[in-house]
Amino acid sequence: MMDYLNQEHPIFKASSDKRIFAVQTLLEVALQCSNAFRIQFDRDRLQRVIGIEEMMKIMPGLTERTAQTEPTRNTLDIYQETLNSENIERLQVLLSFEPEVWEDLPLNYIESITLLDEAEQIVLRGNEMNEFILFSLPEPNRSAVIEAFAYEGIPETVIEQVEVDPSRLYP
């Protein structure tokens, strides 16, 4: 079983600000209790938006393309890296719904983001511009999210339990 953030809930339909708050809060808490991230993305488009320098800061181990790895139409890159305080901050900006730094949202070119704990179990999986989010937060982190939601008037019912095979969530 995993938790699912139901972004079709009436509270989010009535207030996009509450939806953005919920997603950003969930992401922030999940990043703090994760050990690594895996990102599936359109390299060329993401690089055009954030630039090669920022891309290398977020994904320092990203290899350059060779003639054998040139993309075909709809090819997505996959990159995994251990989290540290620096790339946590960068990921929060990269995955934001608000173009704070760039003219276009990097989320438009990210197919999925998976946050993993030390045992490589999924803490959070977001895809389709984070419109579909599954998560499995440890206590007390899950309770902290529910408390933050309640403080903003977001009911606990936005979180639903769903039966998911985590092995099907990996790119």
C-alpha cells in the first residue's frame, strides 16, 4: 500500500494555491527523508530551459552523449544520484510549479521523479508534471505533512491509500 495525493479533490479544484502548497510541502518533506533521487527526463529540452551549468550541478555524473547514445524521438534519459543538502535545494527549485528562476517550467520536461530511502525503497514518486504523486513517508514525516495540510485548511482526505506494486514504478 502507498499513499496517493488526490489532486482532483474538491479543495484543490477550488484553490490551485492549496494544491501547489500540498505538492511543494510533500516534496519538501520527502526530500528530507530520502537518500537518493532518480529522474527520467528529456535531456535536450531540460538543458535548454535550465542550461548546461545548472544541469551539471544537479546531475554531476550525467555522461555526455556519444554517437551511439544520440537520442531518437521520445527518448528519455534516466539519472540517479545520492541526495545532499545542495542538490535537495536545487531539486526543490527544479520541481517547483512556479518559474522562479527560468522562463519555462523544468517540470514540463521531467517525465518522473523518484525519491528513494537508504534501502532504495520509494519514498515519493511523481510523474506527469507531479500531477500524479504516490508516496510512502515514514512516521513522523507523514504526520508532519498531515499537520501542515490541516494548518492550511487542507483535509486529510486528500491522501488516499492505494494498492500499488512498487516494482512497476521504476523507469
